[in-house]
Amino acid sequence: MDGVVLYGSRVVIPLEMRKFVLDDLHVAHQGKERTLKRARQCVYWPIWQMTL
């Protein structure tokens, strides 16, 4: 995948894309814990827990 940075198996999300990614994860309306679990499985950014 050209231009995609991985942290292990998770995609590193650039600062300017974080709100979009969070909104997309939340669309499923699975509640906070399930949304956080899903985020931990597929995306990464430094100190992300503090921003959620």
C-alpha cells in the first residue's frame, strides 16, 4: 500500500485525518468501549487514548 505507514498491523493516522477516522469508527454506534476496542485493533496514533 503506497504511502501507508503501519505500526505493527495498525494504520498510523496522520493528525489531519484523526477526526475523520474517529467519526467513521463512531458511525457504527457500538458504544464507547466497542468503538475504542475497534480503534485499538485497526488504527494508531501517539497518545491516542488521551484524545478519545
